[in-house]
Amino acid sequence: MGGGPEASGDGSVAIGKGVDRSIIAPNATITLQSPIAAPGYSPLHQLPSDLPDFTGRDTEVKDLIAALDRDGGGAAAVSAIRGMGGIGKTTLAVHAARRLLHRYPDAQILVNLQGHSEAPSLTPVEAMAHVVRAFHPEMKAEDDPQRMEAIYRSVLAGQRALIILDNAADTAQVESLLPPPPCGLIVTARDPIPLHGAVPLRLGLLPRGEAVALLRSAARPAEATEEEWDRIAELCDDLPLALRVAGSFLAHAEDCSAADYIADLTDARNRLDHLTVSGTRGDVGAVLAQSARRLAESDPALAALWQCLSVFPADFDRPAAAAVWGIEEKDAVGPLRALLEHGLLLYDGDTKRYRLHDLMRPLTRDVFATVPDQDPSPGSERRFENAQTMFALHYAVALSAADDLYLKGGEGIRSGLALYDRESINILAAADWAIEKMDCHEAAPILANHLPDAGVYVFSLRLPTRRRIGMLEAAVQAAQSLGHKEAEGNHLGNLGIAYAALGETRRAIGHHEQALLISRKIGDRRGEGNRLGNLGNAYADLGETRCAIDHYEQALLIAREIGDRRGEGNHLGNLGSAYAALGETRRAIDHHQQALVISREIGDQRGEGSDLGNLGLAYADLGETRRAIDHHQQALLIAREIGDRRSEGNTFGNLGNAYADLGETRCAIDHHEQALLIAREISNRRGEGSSLNNLGLAYADLGETRRAIDHHEQALLVAREIGDRRSEGNRLGNLGLAYADLGETKQAVDCLEQALAIFEAIESPYAERVRGRLDELRDKTHAGWFRRWLGWLRRTLGIP
């Protein structure tokens, strides 16, 4: 209970989270395919597959490798002559990167900045987060650009990593993304990107000989004269994308010779005005449009499927294509293969994912206008609208699958986050569609109501809080339009939790109170108890512990009334922690012991371990440290028995603190190092930060203050990475105290002022304590200055 996310029940509208996934709407049930599997995935090695028929570009490849094959790293910015798309910038970057693996073995990370796609361009903060998460998958979303840049540089420091920033819109999008040496950087963009220290590489059209070689390779087994090959390459403007499309067309158009194609294409330039491709010369646009037109004439059903694929703003896999087409996955193999053979689709063999080139996307929307006698149904607005709906539904299921994996713990956490990261552009596009269409499409409010719950755990890590709040506000509106009061209350409760994460605790309380009113109005006693518990947590964060206790006690009464033993144990645990905060430790122990009885009664081993740990903390507060250690060791046994590595690490940390209280600092350090090892092993960033902080405190006790500062700085970085404002303030406070111990008052004051600003912003009860320490330091600084001035005056006047 408490501060965790709440799951809502939708009544007559549901999207299942089991094996059979379905959308149940008032008038229809849409059953989707099984959740997308999360195959083995290496976030540190993201290079796409190289083209098997990569042709030419010898000079450019040599120059690009020369710019990056250096001990201290390097950078290059690859742009296109005339700002043309389809010239092969990404292909060249990947080809060169694969020849640089010896130089950058630690990581090769590709970030699609989406500078010229229909999806919104990535912000610098989002791009940096993509890179950081390759190293630390559980990093929370970050809103602050300066803090994100500090994290980005710290994570890459000392790494031999190659970063490819693909499809940049402009310099402003990438200038803050220059990595520190010895990292390497490749930027691709349609227009020149001037970057400090980056070698500019302007990519021109293929020389005619290389263009013809690429064309003939793509066109096999088609035959033509040397003059015809040369003329087709000329019509393609020697552009690699157009050459591949033209070659694929000739390879499969048995009724069209090279001479016929040239004549047809020449004529097409005069009658395909509405099939335009922005950013290309007319001949290139005609080449691409001609293939689309001929597909619509010869195979309108396949062309209609191709058109539907334009709903994807990013790359996609075969199950997604099948879902959009409304067919079984096995039946999607043939159409996808046919579109690849026609050169109208791109495919990465390593990731097994497809995509439409940005220059192709506009053609899919207009392709049927060239066929006046065609039955309108294959390319009709209705079909395209259906494809958009199925796209949104499919990615709602993908989101649920990612959340399911995350909830399994262990490797499931990484797999779930990897699945979300792989599909995030499509998932967020589905959410945007649902929000945009809420007033005009039956499925849209159902999805808008469902999505925040479907991805509640992965969203809590991946979505910036402000974006999550926008989604929850839309969900509240959707629930109201659907008349689902319970769901509305859950969304309001989660809005309260989101605002609490921002430190806007008073606003959080307002939302929890609205949710509480709804629960009481509809007679949802369980929901009422949850709202009261969340209100208790919010008041506890404000330091209003008595008010928190009042809410916990009301929640406890409800849990006992409805026979919710698990909830009863949770509320007793919260009450115990609240009484401990007041210094009423014996009373805290009484509540934790009651919670322990319930956990054992219902067979909740995880809860039992938590209760034992809380009892250990309480006995430590009483100074009964050996008794505290005994309870922590019992908790450790349970954690190991049930394979709960996170709790095992936390318990090692508690044991370390207990041994530190006994003055056994070296033993304490040993336990904190074990906790740190586990946290890093399971990617528990919060636990990692806590362990580093505890190690800092232990080294400070030993008088190794510089070593303590090093650990506190690492802990501060982690707190900023995961967006934990409260821990950030604590780490800054510890740094301030360490600097004060060294007599470095200026640094101490600076750290404590930052801590105070955070504690005041989140209304933490620690603000007053930090303010008092700052006053002491400032008084000492002033007194020291006065003593120095008085000494100078005495020396000047000759006064002994």
C-alpha cells in the first residue's frame, strides 16, 4: 500500500493482462495476439546489421574511420549534399562503426533523434537518457537538462563507447551531447551540423560507376544494356535509396523491360504531381512514386497493406504488422517479404524489425489516387482509420507485456524495460492518438483510461513526471466520459503520487482528497483505505506525523472492517514507522510486532522480512543493537530463502548501520560493500545510492574524509539519475558536513545551501536542521574573518 501505484478496475471496459489479451468495449471485444516476447537484448551494443551489398564509398569510409580511430576518441558529423534524404548517411555510419569495434569495445549506442520523421524529435534530455539507460536500465526519467547533462558525462567518463546520433534536426539538438573522451561520436543529418572538434563529412551522390553497380546488384536477374543501366541511374539521381527501389522493381516486374521502365518513368514525371517527396529532386520523387503507383495497379491489396504500415512512426516487428493488418502473424510473412522485394520496406536482420523510409511515408497516403477505377475500399479512409485503431490497441498490449515482465523481478525487470524502450515511440504515439481522438472515436477513451495503469511501473521509471501527469489527467477525463468512477478515483490517486514525486506535496494531498471523496461516494471501502494510506504518506513527507497517524488509523479500521489482512499489516507497519519518527519507539515496536503476526499468519514471507527489518531499526533506535542485528539476520535468511535480492541488499545495509553503531566500522563497511555489490548486480539504483551513502558515513567515522566525500559524490549522482529529490538533499547535506570536517567552509556552505533549497521545495522536516547547521557555519566564517582582521589591525598598530 502506501506510496505505490494503484491499479484500477474498469468495469465494462477492460484490457486483460493475462495470456489472452482483449479490449472489451461496450459494443465489441477485440482480442489481440499474445504479448510480444522480449528476446535477448544487449543495451550496450545497439549497432544495426550492415548491408550485405554495401557498395562504394571507399573514400568516405576511410575518412570517417580516420576521424574516430584515435586513442582519445573522436567525432564526425555526416551530412548530405543538398540536404537530401536517402543518400545513405546511416548506412555509412553503421558500416564504419562496425570497423571501429576494436576502438570502442565498451558500448556502441545508436540514438534515432527523429529529426525528419513524423514522430516528435527527441529532446537533448531524452537522447541523453537513451544513452545513460544503456548502462543503467533502471534510471528514472529526468526533467532537468543541466542535471541530465551532468549524469550523461559522468556515466560516459572513462568509457570507450561509440555514440551514433542519427537523423539530427539541427545543431541545437546535439551540441550538448558531445561525449567526453575517450568516447567517439558520429552525427548524421540532412544539413551540415557544425560541432566543436567534430570532423565534417559531406556525403555526395554516388559516382555513376558505383551507382550502376548498386542498381545492377538490386535488379538481378533483370538485364539491360550499359546505356540503359546508366540512364536509370541518372533518373535515380545516383541516390542509393532510389537505386535500390528501381532495382527491386526491375527484379520483380516480369512484364516490364529496362526500356519500358525508362519510358514509363520519364512519362511518370509529368503525371505524378500529387505523389511528391519533399526534399528530393523531381527524378528521385518520380522513381519512388512510380514503384508505388505500379504496386497499386498490379496488386492493390498489397498496396493497401503497405499504406497501413504508415501508421508506424518508428520501426516495428512482424507481430505489430500483423496486428495492424488484422491477420495472424504467420499470414504476415508473405506480404512483408513481398514489400521487401519491391524495395518499399527496410529490414534489419539483427533486430528482425522493419521500417518505412521517411521519403516513402508520404507516398503511402496518396498511392491510390493514381488508380481512378480502383474499388476505394483497399485505400479508403476507413481502412486507414482501422489500422490506426489496431496500432493503438496493439501497443497497449505491448505496454502491458512490458509491465508484466517488470513485475516478475530479477531478469524480468531488464527484459520489461528493454521491451518498453524498444517500442516506446510507438507506445507513446498510441497514447497520443488515444488522447487526441477521445471525443470522436469509441476506442480512444477506453485506451486513454487504460494506458496509465497498463504501464504503471515502467512509466514510473521511463516517463518524465510531467508527461505522466498529462497522461493521468487525460485518463481522468476519459474515465469521467465513460462513467467509471472507480477508475477516475484511481487516476486521481496516481496523480497525487506523481505530484508527491515532484515535491508538490500539498497538491498531491488535494488529488488524494478528491480520490477519497469518490471512493466514499461509490462505497469502495478498499479504495477508501488506499486513499487514506496515501494521504498518511503525504502528511508524513511533510513532517506532519500526527496527521499522518490519524489517516493511517482510519485506513487500519477499514482494513479490519473488510477483512483485508494484508492491508491491515501494511497500515500497522506505516503506523509503526510514524511512531518511530516521533521517537515513540516502544509504541512503534508494538505496531511492527502486530504486523509481523499478520504476515506470518497469511504466509507473506516478503512482508515478514519487512516487519523484521522494521523491528531491527526500532531496536537500533533504542540502543539495543545486538537485538537489532538478530532481527536483521532473520530478515536476511528470509530474503535469501525466497530469492529476494533487493531485500537481501537492503538488509545488508541495515546490518552495516547496526555494526557502525557498535563502533565496528570495518565490519560495517564489509556489509555495506556486500549491499552495494547486490544493488549493482540487480540494477537497483536506489539501493546503490543508499549503499554508497552509508559507505561515505562509515569512512567519515574512520576519519577518511576524502574517501567519504568520494562515496557521497557517487551517491549524489545516483540520486540525481533516478530523480530522488529527498535523497539528493540528504547526500548534499552529508557532503556539506564532510567538507565542514575538513575546514573547507565554502564548499560546505554551498552543499548545505543546495540541500536546504531542496528540503524547502519538498517541505521536508529536515530543512530546519540544515538551516541551523548553515547558521553555525556562517557564524564561524564571520568570526574567523573578524579574528583575522583584528590580528592584522594589531600587527599594523604594533599592539601585542
